[in-house]
Amino acid sequence: MLPLLLLVIANCFMTLAWYGHLKFLHDAPWWQAVLFSWCIALFEYSFMIPATRMLAQAQWSMGQIKISQEVITLIVFVPFMLLWFKQPFKLDYVWAGLCLLGCVYFVFRSQG
């Protein structure tokens, strides 16, 4: 459970690093946006690396780790997009989420 929580925290930082500059530094030169993002990404790595190491030590495959991370990315990104950037909700996000659940099923089914 701890590695998944760390992945959620890491994703919050990475989403902010990737897209936060569009809201907070939209008039700044690109190099300032890059520095802003790199500074935030350092925190992301501080959570992502331990999480992936823990999952690997728990015998998760690389595919299982990556697909789980992608599901968490969608869980973090959709509220970020809707609340901070006031983007409209589309049913396509639900379909994308269901596709990812299918991915989760296929990468974990041989574990049963």
C-alpha cells in the first residue's frame, strides 16, 4: 500500500511539473518554465524511485509497475485538469479509464 501512496504523491508532483507552468508561468520565458518544472520533478523522483523499488522487491513485473503508474496518472490528472484548468469533463475520460482497467486485468491476471 505504501508504494502506491508514494506513486500518487509522485504523480501529483509530476503533473504539476508538466502542466503547472502553463498556469503559473504562462508569460515567463520557456527556460524559466523548464527550471520551474525541473525543481518540482526532483520531488517527484524522490517519491517515484522508492515506490518502484519497493514494487520491484515485492516481485511486481515491469509491466505491472508501469500499468499501475498509468492508472494513478489518470486518477491524478483528471481532477487536476478539471479543477485547476477548468477543462470540461468528457465521457471519453471514462472510456480511457475503463481501457486502463482492462490493462490492469491483463498484466495482473497471471498472478491469480
